[in-house]
Amino acid sequence: MRLLNGLLLLPTVLRTAIAYSTLSDDSLRTIPSAGADFDIKTGAILAPILQPRVPGTPGSTAVLEHLADFFRNNLPKWKVSFQNSTSTTPLSNGREVPFHNLIATRDPPWIDREGEVGRLALVAHYDSLIHPTGFIGAIDSAAPCAMLLHAARSIDDALTRKWEAMQAEAESSDFSGLEMDEHKGVQILLLDGEEAFQSWTDTDSLYGARAMAEEWEQTVYAASSTYSTPLASIDLFVLLDLLGSPNPTVPSYFKTTHWAYQHMADLEFSLRRLGLFKSAPAKDPDRPSAVDDQFFLHEAGKADTDQWLGGYIGDDHLPFMARGVEVLHLIPAPFPRVWHKIDDDGEHLDMNTVEDWALLTTAFAAEWLELEGFMTADGGGKVRERDEL
Ligand SMILES: [Zn+2]
């Protein structure tokens, strides 16, 4: 599989190699697990999300406050903002229902104006389906939201260290500024109103995503900016959905982001090799390919001539993709059995799989943000100097 990848992807690897350095095994080992914070009853991150959160209801407000408070209380360097809209729905009898998207952004500290940072956007929706009554939506998408909060906190210190090192380096050298391709930021987008109220149509679905994509396309930065709009500032839109059931298989949906899918598949391979995946199946030495068969991301070796499913799944990426944003869609096909059923609740999550997705997402973000050399173990391992790498 790995040799095949290399051969197939040579052109894109060359295109992206300059800005991309992979994470070492040592760095992968430093990524913390969410542990008790993902407990479905008492966990500080996950438990408060596991309640009905239909847009415009008290549950929605409570969950949004929990998500925002997580950043405000634990990650003060992240800027929290909201993109708000209203819309009627087929069930609202003409009443305007409010939709609130949460945006948590962390940019390099020397950035002092809009339009100078390209960002990795990590995205999930926090609203839940209105039917059946009492529906929790644990995989859809409480658990993905929890994974993103954990990823944000797990890269936070390394980001601080990296950017401090970059600033120190710039100040101590003749070099008067930091190179443009080093202006990389990260954004967590927790979207509202993904679900349809009655049945899925272009107007009854994706309420939050449609409002945000439209507004972000129309918000134009100064003409001298590197990026023209907040929408254009998204380098890659990574959408997590329906994650948390056991044995997921996530295809590579889009040719244009297959290179990113392959980076994540490589990370999955490494994490399994290091024994860091909790859901990892026992390896069968008589059938080495069995490991590949059981990968979450099982299509790393996909060829251009294979079938690509991009465009078949309606989800929050669509309004962004229609405006030219590059998308990596992490959603299993087939959908998990509990999808839109009353038993999509905390008790039916496979916690090992939830932990593994959180780990993999964190690793992907850390690699994207080039945190090699700045990741340290919980409890304070030695911070290695860049020169040692
Ligand atoms: Zn859903």
C-alpha cells in the first residue's frame, strides 16, 4: 500500500512537500488521550453535549455555551466568535429560527490584520435532529465536536512554543520578517442547523453552513491582503461527521484532496504501528493485508480511475465546496447502523473508536501546523530545540 501511494502521488507530493514535514513517532506518542473527559456521564468535554440540541431550543443554547466556555476557560489564546443567522423552517410556522455557528480561531501572534493567514478548518455540526423525540445524536455529531475540542487543546501548547520560537528566530537574525508560507492558523468551526427539520432539501438543511459560507464569501479584506475573504482563507476544510461507531470505513471522496487523505492515512498507519490506537485489531501475521482492510481510512492507495463518491453525500461542506473551498470529508460509508435512530446515544458510542478519531485528528492538525519538535508529553517532557531535529 505504501509504495503504491508514493508512486501514485508523486506530483502532489512534490507540490506540497515544501511546507509539509511529518510527525515523528516520538511526537505521536506525546499526544494525550481525552480519557475521563470523554466519559458519557461525567466527562467535562463530551457529557454536556449529549443532550437534544435542536436549533432555537434551550438544549441548543446550553450546548453552545458549553462549547464556547471550553475555549474561554481552557484555551484563552483562541479567539471565539459567532456567525449568526435566522431562517424559517418547514416546521416553524413562519417563525424565524436562530442559528449560531461557533468559530474558534488561533493565528500566529504577530498577525495584526485580517487576510494574512491561511487556516486549517476543523469542522463538525453541534445541532441534533428534531425527530425522533429525545434524539441525542452521539455520532451525529456530539462525539465529533468533542474530538475537535480535544484536538484544539492538545495542540495549543505546541503552537505557542512554535510561534515563540519563530519570533525569537526572526528577531535574532538579519531576516526582517517571517515568510508568508509560515502564516498558518487553525480554526474550529462548530456549525448549527445541519439537520433537516422535515426532509432533506436544499433549503431544509445546512442552515448554519449556508449562512456562514455566504457571509464569509461576501466579507472582503483589504485589496492588498494575501487572502481576499475569510472563505478564501480556508486552506482545507476537514469535516467530521457520524464518527464514533465501531469499525468505520471512510472513503477518499475527492481527488483534489486525496493527498491530504493520504497524509491522514499515513498517520493512522503510524499510530496503529506504535500501538497507540485503542481500537486496533490484532494483526494477522499470515495475512498482512488484513491490517489495511481494517483501516478507518482504507483508500489511501486509490487510483484516479477508481470510483470517487464526491458529491453524493449532503453535508456541511457543500456550501463551502460550491465556493471553491478544498474539502476533506471524514464520514463513513456506509453510514453507521445507528444513524438517525433513537439509539444514536452515548451508550452506543464505541469509546475506543472515539478516542482513536480524536487522536488521529489531533495528529493531522499537528502535522499540518508543522508542530514537529514542539510536542511534549503530558507532565512536561523536555522541549527539544529545532536544531536537534
Ligand atoms: Zn444527522
